[in-house]
Amino acid sequence: MSHTLEELREKLNGINHELLMLLNERAEIVRSIGEIKEKQGVPKFDPVRERAMLEELTRKNPGPFKDAEVKHIFKEIFIASLNLQEEDHKRQLLVSRKKQPESTVIDVQGTLIGGGSQVMIAGPCSVESYEQLRTVASALKDAGIKVMRGGAFKPRTSPYDFQGLGIEGLKMLKEVADEFGLATISEIVHPAHIELAEQYIDIIQIGARNMQNFELLKAAGEANIPVLLKRGIAATLEEFVHAAEYIAVGGNSKVMLIERGIRTYEKWTRNTLDISAVPLLKQETHLPVLVDVSHSTGRKDILLPCAKAALAAGADGIMAEVHPDPQTALSDAAQQLDIPQFQQLWEGILQSGLFAK
């Protein structure tokens, strides 16, 4: 029995509708499988299972599609299904923009970080002396900058390099910050020091080398203090976001992310500043995103354009290293700015019109 073109088209429309319903029914099953795998910690992609399904489909293929075409069609369905599971996973993350559409704003002694306002964080790589700290703190206060960084615990590439003054360094930082009315940020490297750090600093920094120190992340999650999490030198953005999730799951919602450059083959800079990370992290998470222009570049001569680029990309703040006499610094001497150089950087940032106080 012959059919008219209109009849065949109508029949095709009906089959398309049935396929659509079946594909969506399949998607719901895929979602359920994804939820079970998420709870079990099982990888979502199972190549052995996929290969078995494709072999079964081609074995039962009656034609007229060739086996290769059947495989291609179903591979696309499998990819779409995997993407659906990934999207569902992103929606479940506490740090996800899908979970919380509004941007997180963190109040640090009256200084707001995130949600449209931007912050400048500056200070020495390592706490070395009261005189050093007071010189920097005075310059920051004169510039209207309210957050000072200073390393007390310094995980270094070489075990023979200066490792910081430890708890004494935190005490010095607090004393000088209180004297000049500044908030403080310093790196903590051991879970046992988190509670102690809360007595001396206002923001805990978890450094690049500890981004996946999961016990430290868990301890930070139990703390009642803002956490600045640095991206690892070879970490993907997905790994970075999941590290932040460890802190959020522990109950601490006051998390900030900071891009500090990643390791590539490039040798003209200390690291490679991934500017694209800023809008991507802002898009995927509701957390404040900052950029460390000192560690990402390792070069004083390009800090200003890199800071401008970061702010133009939507960064919620900039971090830079400042030392009264960089040549005598006990760590990162080459990349630290002296006071006049920092003042010039800060003036350039303000004149750019990109910094919103």
C-alpha cells in the first residue's frame, strides 16, 4: 500500500515524538543512575559498560542503518547523558551558582569582598620583623588599604629555604595590624593550627601547594573564619571548585577563591596567569574571586596591566606583595614591590577606573 508524502511526514512526526519521549525517559533513568553513582563515589563514565551496550545494539541492528552509524548515534546519546549527569552534579555543589544565584559577600572587619565591591590585599611574602610590618602597614593605611597579608608559615620548594616564623609570626602580624587598624590574612598549613589561627588573623589562606590537602580543607570547613583558597599550580578549575566544596560542606560558607597562576611551558613569567579563570569561576560559583598578580607573574614590570586585566575580567580583588627592602627579603625577593613601587601600582589601578571600592 503506497502512502502520500503528507502521510509519510505525519508518520515521521509521530516517530519523532515517540523518540523524544523515549530519550527523555532514558534521561530520567540516567539521572537516577548518576545520583546512585554520586553517593557511591563511582565514576560516572564507564567505558566497559558503554562498549557492551554498543556491541549489543549493533548485534541486534536490523538495518537499514549500518553498524557504524548506529554506534555514532548512540555515542552522541551517551555523551548527552554524561553531560546531563555533570550538570546535575554542578547543581548540587554548595558553591555552585546554580545552587545559589546571588553572589556571596564576605564582611571582614567592615571591608566587603564580593558582590560588586573590590578589595586590595597587600603585604610582605613573609613576616620577618616588627619594623618590616610597621613600615608596610603604615603605607597601606595611608593608601586607604584595609587588608594586609603576611606569611608566618611558608611551605617552600626547598626544605632549606626560610619556612617562616610560625605562631610568633602570627602574633606579630596581629599586633601590628591592631596598631594600624588593618585586617589580616596569613597562610595556615596544618589542620591543628586552624583553631589557633582564629585568635590572630581575620582570613585563613590555604596556599597553592595545599589546595588538595583534604584534611586541612575539612578543618577550614569547621572554622568560623573566612578562607582564601589558592588554586594549585597544576589544578583544573573543576578540581579548584571541588576543593572549595570541601570547605563549604564542612559548614564554612565564607570561602574566597584566588587565581595565582598555573604551571605551563612558559618561562618569561614565574607562572601563567589564567585570566579566563576569573569569569569562568564567577559564572560557575557564587564565591568571590581574586587574583594574585605577584605569584602569577613573578615580574614587577607587568603587575599593573595584569591587575587591570583581572579587574576587567570581573575579579573581586587583587593581591600583591610589598616589602620595605625587597633585596633583603627572606622569600620571593625578586617579585616583591618596594613601597614607592607599590604606591605607583595602586595609583595606576585607581586611575584605571576598574576598581570599585
